[in-house]
Amino acid sequence: MTPWREGLRGWLLAGTEQARRHPGPHAQPEPHHPRHHWWRVMCLTGVDYFSTLGYQPGIAILAAGAVSPIATAVLVAVTLFGALPVYRRVAGESPRGEGSIAILEKQLSWWKGKLLVLVLLGFACTDFLITITLSAADATAHILENPYAPDLLAGHEVAVTLVLLALLAAVFLRGFTEAVGIAVILVVVYLALNVVVIVVSLYKVATHPSLLDDWHALLVAEHPDAFALVGVALIVFPKLALGLSGFETGVAVMPLIRGGPDSPDSPADTADTDANPAGRIRGARRLLTTAALIMAVLLLTSSLATTVLIPEQLAEPGGPANGRALAYLAHQELGSAFGTAYDVSTIAILWFAGASALAGLLNLVPRYLPRYGMAPHWAQAVRPLVLVFTAIGFAVTIIFRASVDKQGGAYATGVLVLITSASVAVTISAARRGRRRAAFGFGAITAVFVYTTVANVIERPDGLIIGSIFILSILVISFLSRAVRSFELRVTGVRLDETATRWVTEAARSGALHLVANEFDTGDAAEYADKASKAHEVLHVPRAARLLFLEVVVPDSSEFEGRLDVCGRERHGYRILQLTSNSVPNAIAALLLHLRDLTGTRPNVYFEWSEGNPLQNLARFVFFGVGEVASTTREILREAEPDPQRRPFVHVA
């Protein structure tokens, strides 16, 4: 490899630090990482959640027209009485920030859980990636519509958005440290400016009754029947689902929340522990509730103000209020100076929301895929992932022409699928715990979100298309990666119980270790006698040698890595080492290497050839941890120990 290629490779893989060291919705702190009060952490997740005010009101006008305030009221009701209770329960069941995906993974065993996680990861990637591109596109809209923006930028929305995405990538390639303090400043300033704009706008509405009269007249003219109006609002509100974002990130930042007693006078035993993080859970629930209430008020008031004061045609694509309704009011009602300050604040929080979402991606993908064996080794490093996600962001921006409206459907789909999965997770959890009333309530909430998701997909299929592309890509790459990495040891540690250790030590003192692999059948004396007879007669094992039988129990072959537990069991006078692992060949190879290092003796292992088609056996090995054990064990040992003089012996008959 040339020096420049070696240098590039070293730079890309430098440190191979896990993305959990980066900030964002899914950041996981190191053990020494400082924790923060829940309201400060709320600001970190709020850069994503609250920043939707930059485009949500404009999208609401475009989607619902005069019905926007009523549809927003429905959205707020679904948020407070649907999403909030669900995620308060999720916070209680995933205090380490695992989120709803991990809860579902625990509820569904074996490959069913893994496949569901892979599908949900596709939608989660859709959510976070579109958050990045949508936020950058909306930041571009605020830049170009500002009266002080250079004329040469006009008509170059895509180019400006790509520059913002490139700057975001450059920050992560350079190194990005978690900054709750920056998030607090951005959120406080942004919310304060929004409150000013909304209050001034509502004051104008209150002092000009004709504005409300005109809106009411338009509403009645379009929908004269009150019940029909409510029905229209129920049909339209899924288009406004962007206002539901932030809950999944709210529970994911839980590890950053400082737990412990409520006051200095509280007893010391009320402090958080790993087994009982009550303070962290309490803080997370306060975070979720407070954020939801703040957003509910802002969504309702901003929707009313923008709908009444902004003509619908101005919010259409190409109009000055498109994707920036509140910014338009800031300029109209408070002047260009204040409007520019609002634009700067909005651009900053939208850019930081993109940084938060990218950090979420950098943590979310390494959290699951390597554990499943479904990611290349370079996925453990931050920089290659940053380049991959940035390239995808470029493609999405170009395809959607940096349009906020066109990306809204994809964003809403990702958000709704995650919330629906969370509802399903807590419903299943409540049902399995025997809490029927809770299960019924969460089931009803799940039905609402299923309707909302389906309605959004039918209306705007872009999100499903993008999510499906991500899902297909993740599935193909994941299974190819698992197949390639299947010949790794895949054992994080080996533990022998006292009996197994004693037997191994006694056998090693005789000068050799002879282990016979046996697939447990009936467990009677004849089974072991037959195996022992074949070992002596066919494989020429000395009759004086004390045989140790190997039997592997595979509780969950869908797991890629895990600890190898070895227990000594005696049946009918035969000594059996019972291994518990997720793969038979990998477990045997890991044990052989461990015994070599433990005793200083190269073990001998004896197999029989497996029956069946080689390709079928390979597939059984990749997905079920069994198959052709003999040749697979030999290959794993060859890759793990390159020196033939130190490699355990493998015998097959």
C-alpha cells in the first residue's frame, strides 16, 4: 500500500472511537461523563424538537389551509394524550437510553427481533437523515429569503444546502464534542424570539377583529358543517406529523440526565443506582412532559397566527413564507433587523439540529449492527460513517431539490413509524406483565398512530420509498457482512466452571487433550459409547486417553457475539463439557484456543462429517450457528491462529 493510501486509511480509522462519544439524541456518555439537570438535557433534544417551528407552521398552512389551527389542535391532543404517555412508559423501561427499538428487540426473540430491529433502523435512518437534509434546506430558505442575503445566492438553494451539509460533515470529521451548554443557549434564544413573534402576531390578531372574521368566514365557506370540519381536521392532521418529532430522542438522551434525590435533604439511599435509576427516570419524564407542553403551546399559537396573518398563496412553493412562516411574520411585524436576528437564530438551531441528528446516526448504527455481526469493521469508526451519511444526504438533497415541502412526507413517515413501534412495544410489555387496562389504553393509542402512519404514507409515499431503500440496503449489507464475518471467533470471553476446570487439568497432565464433538441426541450410554468407539477405532485415539465430550447448546443463534460458558456434566460415567454459545463451530474453536493457553497443550478435537448439501450447511451456519461443524471450526482456527505450530489439531472421520 502506498504511503498516501496508508495515511488516508489511518486518518479514516483513527481511534475507531464509537459514535457514542459524540453528541446528539443517541449520545451515550462515558462513565466519567458529566451529567446535567433534566432541563438542560431537554435543550439538547430540543434543538431537534423545537427547531421544527422553523418549518412546521408553513407546512401546516400548505397542507391544511384554513383548517390548520384545528388540525394542529388534533395533533397536540395526539401528542399529549398519545405520544407522551407512551414515551413516559418507554423512559421507565429503558433508563439507559436504549429507546423503543431495544424494548421491541427484548419482546421478540431470535431472528424475529433482529429483523424487526433492522426494519426499524431503516425508518430511524430515514428520520435522522431527513432531519439533517430538511433542517439544512430550511436553513437555506431562511438565508435566501433574508433581505440582506447577497443576490448571487438567489436560485441556488441546492448549492447552498450542499455547502451547509459539507460544513456539518467537516465539523464531525474534525472532531465534535458534546456541548449541552451550546444547546441551552440556542434553545433559550430561539424560543424567546419565537415567543416575541407569536405574541406580537396574536396581539395584531386581537386588535384587528376583522382578521379573525375573515378567517372564520373562509373556514365556514369551505366547510359549512361543523362535524365535517372536524372530520377534515382528523383526515388532514397526519400531514402535520412533523410536530411529533423529538420523543424518541427525548428518551435516548436519558444517560445524560443527572439522577439522585430531589433535594439535598433527601435520604442518601434515594440516590440513583444502576439497578434502580429512579432519579434519571423521573428527570426524563419531566423532560418529556415539559417539552411536549412547551411545543403544544407554541404549535397552537403559531398555527393560529400564521394561518390568520399569512395568505395561503404566500406559503406555497416559491412564496416568501414557504418553509419559514414565523420568519416571514418576524420580518413583517417587527422589521428587517429583528427578522434577521430571528433568521440567524433559526439557521443556528437548524444547523445544530442537523448535527444532533448526525450524531444520532453515528451512535444508532454502531449500537446494533456490529452486535449482530452485520456491519463491516470500519463501521466502528466515525469518519467513514460521516462520509457515507454525508454522501447520502447530498443525494437526498439533489433528488428533492432542497425542498422543505417535498421532504416533509419522508420525515413524518420516519417519525410516525418510530412512535408507532414505541406504542406497540409498551402495549406488548404491559400485556405480558398482566396490566390489562394499561395494555388496552396503549393499544388504543397504537391504533391512532397506525392510522396516522398509514394516512401519511398514502398521502405522501416518499417516506415509505426512502425508508424501503434504507431497509433494503441495511438488510443486504447486514447479511453480506454477517456471512463474511462468520469465521471470526465471536466469543467475548470464556468461563469454565470448577468441574470443567478440574477435568481439563487432569486430562492435560496425561500429556494430551482429546475432545470429541457430540451433537446431543438421546443422552443415553449407547450414544457416548458409540462416539468413544469411533474415536478409538477410526481416528486412532489411544485407548488409555481420557476423552472429554463437547456438546454445544445454542440458545439464540441470531446473536453474533457473546461469552462462552463451559460446565462440566457427567452422564453414564462419561465426562462432558457443555458449552453455551450462539454458534457451535465458533464456540468449539474459542474453547480449543482457551484450553491451549490455559494448559500449554495443543488440544485435539474429533468430528464426524455432517450430511447434507454444503451450501445448505453454510447457510445453516451463518443463520443458525450449526451446519458443517468440522470444516468450519478448522477455518475459524486458521484465521484466529496464523501459526500452524500453535494451532489446535482438528481430526475428522
